[in-house]
Amino acid sequence: MANVMLEVNELSTKYITRFQEDVYAVDKVSIKVEEGKSLGIAGESGCGKSTLALSLMGYYFPPLHYMGGDIIINGNKISGLDPDHVRKTVLGKEIAYIPQAAMNALNPTRKIIHFIEDVILEHEMYVTKKDIYERAKKLFETLGLPPEVLQKYPVELSGGMKQRTVIAISVLLLPKVLIADEPSSALDVTSQKMVIKMMKHLMDAGFISSMIFITHELPLLYNVVDDIMVMYAGQIVEKGSSHEMVFDPIHPYSKGLMGSIIVPEEGLRDVKLTAIPGVPPNLKKPPSGCRFAERCKYVRPECRVTSVPLREAGDGRVYRCIIPETELRENYAREEQKK
Amino acid sequence: MKHTLRQIFRSPNFVVGFSIFSLIILTVIIYPIFVPNPPLQIIAQGTFFEPGIYVNTYDSFNAPSYTLKLDGADSKRIASKLNDEDRLAMQEWLVGFGIPENEIDIHDTEALLNLWNTNFDPTKRFPGMTNADRNYFIRLNNSVQGLLSTDPAIIAVTDEETGSLVETDRVQQTDYINVSQVANVRILPLGTDNFGRDVLTELIAATRVSLLIGFVAGIVATLIGLILGLVSGYLGGLVDDVIMFITNLFTVIPSFVLLILISFSIGQDQRGAFTIAVVIGFTSWVWTARAVRSQVISLRNRDHVNLSKLSGHSIVYIIVNDILPYIASYVVMAFILQISSGILAEAGLSILGLGPRTTEVPTLGLMMNWAMIYQAHILGKWWAYFPVIVTIALIAFSMNLMNTGMDQVFNPTLRD
Amino acid sequence: MTLEKKLYLSAKGVSKVFGFGNQKTVAVDNVDLDLYEGEVVSIVGESGSGKTTLSKILLGLINQTEGDIYFQGVKRDISSHAKKREYWKNIQAIFQDPFSSYNTFNKIDTVLLDCINMRGGKYFPREKKIELMKEACSFVNLKFEELTNKYPFELSGGQMQRLMIARIFLLKPKILLADEPTSMIDACSRATILDELMHLRKEIGMTIIFITHDIGLAYYVSDKVCIMEKGRFVETGTADSVILTPHHAYTKRLINDVPKIHEEWDLTTV
């Protein structure tokens, strides 16, 4: 059995708003990512994807607050530690995080090499700037980035190049786990493809051991990761291998998501896109029963009252629904015939 | 709208600023109802009377007199006539005369005076004593004579036939009158100024006029700035170029210099408070115009403006309904700052002697100007200028507090 | 087909240049476009390709530097406000960002009432106006009773965009210009918006210009696709021919670089 790189047990975090209201953004999420594997997180906007990514770092700052659960990276527990300690020893070395629109976070008045110096000097004491330059140059060459970039200012780079530079900087200290939150969503398709290619290369060349990839673009996710986890209203609703998840979803919400995929392929025009009516629940007062009940086609009276645990469906697949897997599949097949 | 107002009133900065400001406004409105005296009436003969309660002496003789036996009344009276310097001089003479220093207690007024009265000899001279010193001691001796006397003061009138004095009344040292029974008492909480006018009444009238000047200046500046900014930002093109050319002209000429030049060229006769206000407003619209313009430019390409165009609305309708509400918060904030800077500009102009005509109305700036010309600050007559400074500072402070409070509500990113 | 389709809108050699001198940028470069009655035409391009500028020119919100636009065979004249009003009765738009498409100070009723007024219903009795608004809302599966007296920011993005469709339903224009109407909306609501848009098209016989960066979406909704690169149309044709058998190198690259599900996404070709 492969080595488990990232293990998260029942992690819960919340936001505290300006008016002292609690927003339960991540609710008892458990994740297991093995070495050499990548996990994708999908879901609508506001379902807690980005908050989960932020929470996985083990570094919390207001308005985000830690409520409970463990984060274990390669056997070392990082949750519940002193924030300063986490920042110095965990971030960048054990786990690296690329936030949304990270490329816009580069200070436009500094050259790329300065960001790299900052990162290395923070963690290593006895290095000269020349050594750093050599190291950075080597890294950039391995990752297929032109070394001239190092001497340029962020504004001189294109969006795709900036994003790839940011990713290169984030793996400087060879973290074990990389969390990428929508790393390619603001880019055009060609740059997106280059970013993805580089991230795949990072995995293959051993710069990182595991990756968590967050995006709302399902076709992209399908092509990048091994496993897909669907989140809804702060909870995991389904998890499985990416092929299974796209072509054979179990949970009604995943089914709806997968039915809305649009790709320029033959036969697309004959497909009827599915829609999920309604809006996600307010996480200030999460519903006591199934959180998807309000929007679910197959809702039963008991859905609204009893909270639904995750159920196993073999091969590491889990789903959160009180209707058994077989019955759901029958429903889907019946609908397919109606069309 | 209601929601925004509620939020504004939850901001501590705004609430403090608003309270101070409303207090000032209330005082300005209510005070003249209770004290209807004309603010520029000259009541005092002489300059800079100290703050205090002024009791008419003549009326106090005619008021019913009461006898109160109060301990320490005598020593208080003596103490008020004999200051520390005099006591030290007396000690110096007595030591020179030969009395040991430790036997003289300068704080025991009665013992000191007794010692002095028994020993003082105007002809006596010690080594090192100059003629001036001697004359000083003689003057001192004359002034302390009778201090210990307990005789009543006699009030006499001249007999018209004989020309001799006829005693009409005696005032004992234990006689008191009740101030409320004296016909004429005037309280001057801030004394009088150089012309002999009641400073408090004048100050409140001046605050009112200055606030009005600020409001008028603020309205003029905000209106000019708003209209030019809206037009140039929304229309763009040639109109924008022309308006921005004028705006830039006004920007590079320091507005205060322009203000001085304009008020100087208007001439003393034309300079009423209202004219000054308009002139101030006319020189301070530039920044409002620039800020409004840049906001309008970012708004005019917004989709809701495009949609409004597609709905067939006219330019005026779009400006009023789709652009103005979005910049309204900013304009209100700018308006508040314009008021406060208008008041300060008036004060600055008046100190230079370019404010409104002096005979008609007081303004805060004019009061400072008068106090300065009559050297109140050198003479230490603090009541003539210090309350004015405090008032100006309070007005500007409250306005700026309100502005920051609103800023925090309208730009939530500035919070924390 | 024997029946000749009516030409609704056509652009001949339209160009738009911003700035002048050294800072001159050509946003739209000599574009020809023919739009026939009842068609759905997609204009596909990446950010900066000039597709939004072209859409604003077609709408008459900005003027083209060169070229002419013909509406129903007659050269478009939008020189005065009254003429613009008349033109905008025939062509309307849905914009990308529903959150910035509404004036947040106006209630939802105002948005719909504006449309009724524009269609000459200014002096309708109140009951009739309300009935019209109810009809429009129910067309997009919204309840007018829940929307009346509310402000736009109280709605979700999907609801806002559906309200935009209700607006078009009231205006009944001949041409609708949809500028990325689904790009700011979650995938789940996207299908609803598209369905309602297509339903509306059938209902009032509308011609749609669909502007998008998503080539898959363009393929899904349109009859004709125009690929735009750096202000030019590089490839135009029926949806099937452009997407399934692209000829121009740019189109090929665009289609190749989009992640797919049934076909292999080839990472080596970057």
C-alpha cells in the first residue's frame, strides 16, 4: 500500500463575520491522498472549496477559525500548532498553497528573483545570492521556464507565464503536498494547458508528492486529477476516481454537476444539459437534515430531518445520500429512457 | 438608504463628530433666544475686561444690606491687598532693621503687619539701600496703612447749598448684599474684547456666520465640482478636454493665492459674508470636480449604464438615476470636508484682513484678526482669541470625524 | 431551402481603433458579419480579441471608426437620441456580469417597468402593467410576488440573469446580443439560463448573437460560429463545420487546447 501523504480527519473550520455570526464553511471533511496521487475538489461557488484549501494549510487567520479535526502530512500532525511555528516550518516545506489569482499577488516593483530570494532566505541561513540564482535557474530550466524570467518584473510577463512562475516559486522548498486553488481559471485555453502541463510535470519529476486541485471546471478536473471529490455546502457529498465520477456519479448533486459539462465534441448538441434549481443553503444556519434536500429531485420526508452520513460504495467510493446506490442508479436509468 | 443611515450612526467616529457638531449648532440657535443682545454692541469703556461677574457698584449701595459674621473674612480682605512680593519686601526690611529672620512669619498676615507697624521708620537707612529702595518702602508703608482698621467706610453726598459733605450711610466691614437684589449685574463669561464687546455673545454670532459661510462655500464648491465632474466624465471627448483644461488651470494656481487676489480685487465695500463665501466656494471646487470625473468615468462603462441606454433613457436621466446615486456618498463626504475647509479659508482670509467688512457681522476669522491687531496674545488676554481657536478646531474636528465615520461605512475595505 | 432567409443585420468592413499615434490599438479589424432571421450566431474569441468591442458597436453603444452596419438592408442611422431609441427597440443585450448589470438603487419593478414603457405601454393601467410583469417573470420561472419591491442585490446571480431574460421577453427585440451571459454563473444554473434563452428565441422568433470565450458553449447553442482573433474573424461557418473540421490554425489550436472528456486531451502539443 502506498504511503499516505495527506490525511485529514473530520476537519471543521468556520468564518466569524464582522457581526460576530458564525459561518460553518467546512464541516467535518476527511481526506486521504496517497503519494503520487492527485485529488480534485469540485463544486459550485460558495460551497466551501476555497475555504477547505485555506484550512488545509493549518495556518488560520481571522476571519477564518479552526474548530476541530486533524491534518497529518506524511505522518506529522500540523493542525493545532502555533501559527508562527506553522508558518516557519510547515508552509512551503510540507505544504504549499497557491491561492486564487495568485499571479496578481506579485509585487509589480520587484523582480522575480527577489521573490525567490525571500522564500529561500526565510528558511535557510547560509546561502549567497549567487547560489540562490543558480538554484532558481536550474529549477526554471527543469520546469521548462526560460531563466530570463528571473530578471524580469511581473508586469513584463504574460498571464500564463506569471502563473507558472508563481507555481515554480511555491515548489522551491520541495513541499510534499501542493494545493492549487483555481490555478488556471483566469487564463486563456492555451496558457491553461501550459500551466496544467507544468503541474503534471511537477508530479512526475518528484517536486511534489501529492496535489490537491480545486476548480469548478469539470472537464479540466477530469483531465488533471486521479480522484474527484464533490463538495456541497461545506460537506463532501461524493468521492471517487475521476472517470467514475464523471461518467457514473451516484449522488444527485454530482449527477447534476456532471450533466452540465459542455465540451466541444461531436454529439454535444444532442445532449440535454441538466439543471439544478434553487440556491445552496445559508451556512450561518446549516439545515439539520441533508443539505441538498431543498434542491433534490428525489427528496424524501426523512431527508430533511436526519443528517446523512457518508456511505461506502466499494473501491474507496463514498457518497452522502440516504437513498441506496442501486436505487439512485435505477432512477437515473429511468430518466435516461424518458428522453 | 435607511440601512446606510443606520450604519452611519453605528460608526463611533461619526457619532462623536455628529454630537459635537449638533451641540455647536444647537448653541448657535438657542443662545440668541436667551441673550438677545446685539453681538456687536460696545458695552465696555476700555479694552479686554477679564471674564467674570460684573456688579453695579452704585446699585449695590442702594441694595438692602445684611450683616454676616464670617471667620477669616478680614484676613481674606487683607490677603487680597497684600501680595507675596510685598510680604517678602517687608521681611527684607525687617531683617535689615535687626529682627531675626526666624521670628518673621510672612504667612501670618496680622503678625507681620503688627511687626511692621511698630518697627517701620521711613528715615532709617541700611548699608546698600538706594534711594529708590527707600521710596519703595515708603510707598509700601502708605499702602498697608489702614489695612488692619475695622472702621466702616463712609458714604457721603455733597450738600448742594453748603458744598460740604453730608454722611448718608456707613458701610461696615461685615456688610453684605445679595447679588440677586442688585438691579444691574452683567455676567461676562469670556470678558470683553478690544472694542469692549461681550466676547461670548460675539463668539456665538461669529460661529453662526462662519458656519453659514462654510455651508454656502461648500454648496457652491460641491455644485460646481459635481456638475463639471459629471458632465466631463460622462460626455468625454472635447467637452472633457475643455473642462479638464480649466480644472488643471485652477489646480496649478494655489487656491489660497487666488482667493486672496479675488477678495482683494472685490474691494472692501463689496466684501460681505455672502460674497466671501461664494468666492471661497469658487476657488475650491477643483478637487471635487477631478474626483467626481474619475468616478464617473469608471461608472459610465458599467453594464447597468449601458442597459439604461438600451432602455432608451436620456442622458440627463442616466446621469441622475444611474450615476449620481453611486457617487452620492462620495459627494456628501466631500461636501462635509468643503464646509470645514471653507470655514478655515474664511478664518485665514480674515486674519489677513481680507475677510468680510468689519462693521456688519462678526466671523471667527474676524475675531482672530481683531485680537491679533490689538495684541491680545502679547498682553495675555487669552479670552479674546483662545475660545475662537477652540471653536474653529471643534468645528473642523467634528466635520472630519463625521467624514472618517462615513468613509468607513462607504468604503468597508478601510475598516480594521 | 427554397425560401430565402431575411438578412437582419450585417456589418461591412467594420473597424474600431482606440487611441491615436503610437498608442493606437486596433480592437476590431475589418469585420464582415451577416446575420439572418432566426439564427443563433456565436462570436468566439479569447480575452482581448475584440469581441466585446464588436458587440458594443453592433449595439450602437460606441461608434465604429470605419465600415457600415446595415439593419434589415438599410444603413443604420443612430445619429439622434430618438433614432437610437428606435434602433434599440429592435436590438437588445444581456451582459456578462449580472451583479453589475443592475442599478442597485432601483427596485426590480423599475427594470421591468422601463421595458413596458419602451414598448409603448407607458399609459397602460397599473393592473395591466403588473400582469405583463407577472407574465414575464413566470416565463423565466420566477415569482413576481417574491420579486416586487426587492432590490437586485437580494437575488442570486442566476436569478438576476433570468430576470434579464424576463426583460428581453417584455421588450421582444428582433435581435438579442448575449455577451457571455453564463460565464459568471455556476454550471448548474447555466443550463437553466440557456434553456430559457432558447425557449424565448422560439417564443418570439428572435435572432441571437452569442458572444463567448467558451468554444464548447458556442458549439452547443449556435447555428453559425465566428472565431475571432486579434480583432479579425479567422474562421466562419456552421457550428459543425467549424468545430468538428476546423481549417484555420488558430481554430485548431483553440479546439485542441480545451480539455475534453471523451477524447484524449493532448498535453504534449503545447
